Amino acid sequence: MKTFKELMQSLPEKKAMSFAQRRKVGIRMGRMARSSAFQAKLKRLRGKMATPEKLMRRARKQAKMLAIKKFGGVSAKNYAQMPASKRVTFDNRILATKGAFIQKVAKKLLRTVRQKEIQRLKTYKQNLSDKKWR
């Protein structure tokens, strides 16, 4: 069976998923998440540092939310409660006008995201060692 990464690389063009496709993948991942193999994989990943790509993705998401609050005039709570189709049009509008701002802020936020990840690892390893000695 091909992994998702292999499948994405074999596609001639990479398109964004539709809502139906995303929902179908979500259902499949929900089913997978209950398996013991997947749980073991997550446990292994909790003790490792996130990849630079993953950290940058987190920073970009934070920067996007900051742009939405600052320029979109919408709070994070209201944004989360918007219907998916409205969020997509809202995101496209923000990205079209403030894309450079988001990239710039994400680059600055990367440092704090990395520090939070390091702190998360420290506390995770500390909690592991505490549990061992109990």
C-alpha cells in the first residue's frame, strides 16, 4: 500500500481537496486513530522534535490567525464558528491581500514556535521520568 506522501508525489498536479474528499479522509483517519498501531506511532512522535516543515506550518497558521484578527475584523471564536465555505472565501481574500504579511510574520513567529516545541519536549520528558520513579 502506498503512503500518502508517495501518492501525492505520484500525482501529476497537486490540487486542494474538496469538502467531500476532506470529509472522507477525516472519517478514514478517525477510524485509523483508534487502532493500537496508530496510537503507538503517536506515542513515539510525542517524544520527538517536530520537523522544520511542521514548525513552519504552525507558525504560518498563527500568522494567518493574527492577520485575520488584525485586518479581517473577526475574532478567532467567530472565525471558528463560520461555515466552511465562508471561511474559504475569507481565507482567500486575506491571503490575496495580506499574503506577504503572513509570510513575514510567520518567519518571525518561527523562533517562538520552536521554543515552545523545545519546552513541550522538556516537560514531556520530565513527566516521563517522574512516572518511572513513582
